[in-house]
Amino acid sequence: MDEILKDFPKDLTFFLLTTIFSLLIGLSQRRLSLKSGGERTHFGTDRTFTFIGILGYLLYILDPTSMRLFMGGGLILGGLLAINYYVKQAHFHFFGLTTIIIALITYCLAPIIATQPSWFYVTIVVVVLTLTELKHTFTELVQRMKNDDMITLAKFLAISFIILPMLPHNNIIEGINLTPYSIWLATVVVSGISYLSYLLKRYVFRESGVLVSGIIGGMYSSTATISVLARQSKKAGEGHAAQYTAAMIMSICMMFIRFLILVFIFSRKIFIMIYPYLLIMAFIAGCVAWFIYRKAKKRGEVTISNEEDDSSNPLEFKVALIFATLFVVFTLITHFVLVYTGVGGLKTLSFIAGFSDITPFILNLLQNPGAITAGVITICCLQAIISNVAMNLCYALFFSGHKSSLRPWILGGFGTILGANAILLALFYIL
């Protein structure tokens, strides 16, 4: 924007921007006033806020150095706003300060536009307009919140921005690349993805189809999601087998995307090697899930779930403790396997790791390359993933029951993904 406006007269540009932004803020107040039916409780609307912005511009441009006129006008405006607030409180029993604070922000637009880059003052206007429009959304959001949701948010901020920076980077055990910082960093990243999926499920997709449940759950844990969906399929009946299978496979698709994000965060070198594989497998899994879902939709088997989300808190201390413990265990096992059995043992270990939570194992490889080449790390990651997909197939068959109508869909869908995995892994070995 700065490049576009540089050919216009400077003072005219500041005046027009101040007027336009003040009018937009005023219009948002007018809309809010009409929507709430309480014009008497508002300080002003479109014209009032526009004039406030123009007043701030005039008093600033007349004395831009000492800004005495601008500060004096601000004091007068503050006094008028104080009187307005007293009248609202005394006669209408209205205690809101939002309109008054927005009026003060509008008054300050002129010096901000004159002294700050365009991205800064445009951001301020966007934030003011957005927060004004989201008043009722925030009210609904608060009504949905559980008692411990704010505590959960505080926990995430604490583990990310207080505990993590304070941890040392020194190795815990001599000769093994394992530090308190690396352990907690892996925990924070995985907890962040889990927390994001929890928020999406809790506040955005509360009344969603089974397919969306698979998508959101796959961001957190494909294994847990598949186990839950397989159990739920027993209650849903045979007519809904296809959509539950599609949701399970969609969680596998999200697993590939989740690991793509994790690899990008922890190792750009490995990311360059592994991203084609993960993208192709995510695409194949997504196509398989969509094909099965379309079959279910044609049969009229698609349902919407509006059950209250009772998923556990993704930031429970015991969950973080288990993950950190697994990370340490896999670090130690990987170190000793490399020392005594070499790369061949590590490749075997990657298959075995697939029978548990593979995230700690993969993050351990990404953070502790040591003497391991990028190619070996990539192969181990791929083998752990394909082993985990096979394990998820077993979970889906087991929890859905031996007489379940899901079995043909599960075997067909998961079989396609495993076959594609095997082909791509073989090509990776060859190339």
C-alpha cells in the first residue's frame, strides 16, 4: 500500500485514510447498535466516529512535533466520554466500555497512520472491526466452554513459553544426544497439534459428520481415533459401515499430513527427502476415503453427530509424562541398537516401533541424527509408518467385531493403502 500511495499528496493521503477507517469503524458501531436495539447506550455511530477521526487528524497535523493540541483534544474527548459513561450508568444501568475505548482508538488513528507502516494501522482497523463483529460469537463461545478449558490454555502457554525456554541444552547422559530441552520440545510440538485438534472438535465441528471426526482425530492420534470409530460402528448398525471406514481411513490421511508437519519442524533435510512420499500417501488415503464416503452417501448412510464432545483433555500431565518417557526410552533404545547392531538393527526396530506410538520414535530420529545418514532416517520413518498402518488395520478389525459389516470395507481400504505404501517404500529403496 505504501508503494501505491507514494505518488499522492502526503497530507491528503493521511486525511482520506483517517476518514475512511473512522467511517468503517463507525459503520460497524451502527450495525452493532441496530442489531442490539440499544442506540441510547452507544456513544455514537458512523458520523460520530468519523468526526472523531477527523478531529484527531486536524489536531495532530496542526502540531505534529509537540502534539499538545492532540493531547488537549484527547483530554476533552476523554471528559465527554466519561460524562457519557456516567449518564449511561445512572439512567440506563449500562456498564459497557467497548464503545468508549473504540472511540479513543479512532481518535488515535491519525498519528498512527502518519508515523507507522501501512500493515500496522490496517491491522489495527481489521482487529477493531473483527472484534466488534464477534461480540455474539464470543458470548456463545464462553457458554460452550468447559470449566477447565481456560486452565488447559494456561497449561499450554506455560509448557510452551515458560518451561521450554528455561530447560538446559546439556546432554543428560554422556555420549547420547538427549537433553531436557529436546525432550520437552518434542512434547510441546505434539501437544500443540493435539490441542489444536481438540479445539477444532470442541468449538468448530461440534455437530459434524463421522468423516470430520476422523479428520480431526487423525491430527491427534490415528490409532485412538480408529479404535473409537470402530467401537462406535457397532452401535451405528450395518447400514453405516462405509462411512465409518471412510472416517478411519481419513484419519490415516491426516496422520501422513501430521508427520509431514512434524518432519518440517524438526528437520528440513529429511523433509526434502520424505515429503513426496508423505504427500502421495496422504493423497491416496484421501482418495480411498472419499471413494468409500461417496458410496455411503449414495446409499443414504451418512449421518451427522451432535453428541457432546467428551474427549479427554489433550494436555493432561500424565499424557505429557507418557510421551516424554517414550521419547527417552526410544532415544536410549536407538542408541544401543546402533552401537551393537548397526543400521540393520535400527531398520528392524522401526518396524517394531510401529506396534506402539510411533511419534516419539520418529521425533527421536529427527532430533538425534548423530552418525545416522538422512537416507537411513527417512527409511526408518517410512517403515515405522507402514508398520503402524498395519497395526491400525488390526485395531479396526478387532474393535469392530468379527461379525461386523465393516470388515470388507476395512480390508479393502486399508489394503489399498498398505499396498501403495509397500510399492513406494520399494521404489525408495531402489532409488
